[in-house]
Amino acid sequence: MPAAGSGLDRYDVAILEELQRDARLSNAELAERIGLSAAPTWRRVKALEQRGVITGYRAVIDRRRIGLGVFAFVRVDADRNTGSATRELEEALCALPEVSSCHYISGAGTFELQVLATDLDAFARFATHTLLNLPNVKDVHTSFSLGEVKAGGALPLSHLGARASASRTA
């Protein structure tokens, strides 16, 4: 994997900033905002997608408005931390639609999950009937979100400013 931000100039960074703000911008609107014409802007967006810098586009949905009132942080402790046992548990966790995010973590525990449920009863059923019965699960520890202060924020790009030069031609 190349060094962080390698090969990104100021136009690429500007594209990333604008698309994080509003991924529904038309190519013409995006081009106008970054100060390029439409054709080079389109080529740059396609190149960023092909290089894996832009990995997708999605709608941000208010979980409460669709009935997902419970947001929990769940640390899963594995019984064994061998390569095959960890991969098996990782695959099982990734297959669960209630798990919106899964991170392999350092320190206490093996995985940190973000789990969504309609209510506490639904979460309790999920934890006891599903999570605790996955392969290689030793224990689970749960903290509930009492309110979101910031969620789904844009990635910081200021560290790319020093590397982003306009030396590449548009």
C-alpha cells in the first residue's frame, strides 16, 4: 500500500473534501467548486475510484426514524486468538446485519462492535441468542449510547495539504 496521501494533489484533495460534504454533486457542480473543467474533474474522480481512494457512495439514514432506537458498543472477547479461530469469528460477526461496524482491537478484548437494535429487548435477544453463540466467543461487554454527539463525520484531510501540490497537470 502506498504512503498515506501519496500522489494526491490539491485538486484531488478538493474533490475528496467536496464529495465528503455532498456525494450527490453533479460532475459539473463538482468541477465548478474545485476550479477545473468537467472533463478533467470526471477523470480525476474515476482515477480516485480506481485507486481505491474513493470506495463508494451511500445515503446517511437517521437510525431512529427507521425504528433503531438502541445503539450499543460491544466488546467481544474471544476464547482463543489463533489465526483460524479469529478469522472464523470475524466472518461470523461481519455476516450479522445488526453489526454496523466491527474493529479488531488492541488491549482488552478482541473485537469492538457497533450494534443497532430496535429496543433493549431486541438487543438482549441478539446478545444472548446470537452473539454468545458465535464460534470462539468467550464473553461480551456492552455499553449503550445515551446520545450521539458526532457520527459519520468526514475524514480529516488537512494532513494531505503539505503533500498536495498543483504540480500535476489537470
